Amino acid sequence: MSKVTEFVKECGAELRKVVWPTRQDVIASVKVVIVSTIVIAIILGVFDIAFSAGMNLLFPAA
């Protein structure tokens, strides 16, 4: 049981050393992730539509 207590104390000591980001940093990072996800989704959607159209030209459905 003493090892568990020691482990928890060491975890707490390590967490006190962590430099946590500010609220503004987190908000800015979330905005970057959301915008980049939307942009990549749009690009992949355009590629999907283009490849589908190309396949339909090469192999028309009966």
C-alpha cells in the first residue's frame, strides 16, 4: 500500500511541474484544429467527387 501512496504523491509532484497552457492558447489551438479539419475535409470531398466522376466516365453504369 505504501508503493501506491508513493506513486500518487510522485504523480502530484510531477503535475505541479507541468506548465499548463493559458485559456487563450487553448482556444487558439482549437480554432486551428477546427479550421484545418474543415479545409482538409473540403479538399478530400473535392478529390472524391473528381475521382468518382472520372471512374464514371471510364466505366459507365449500365
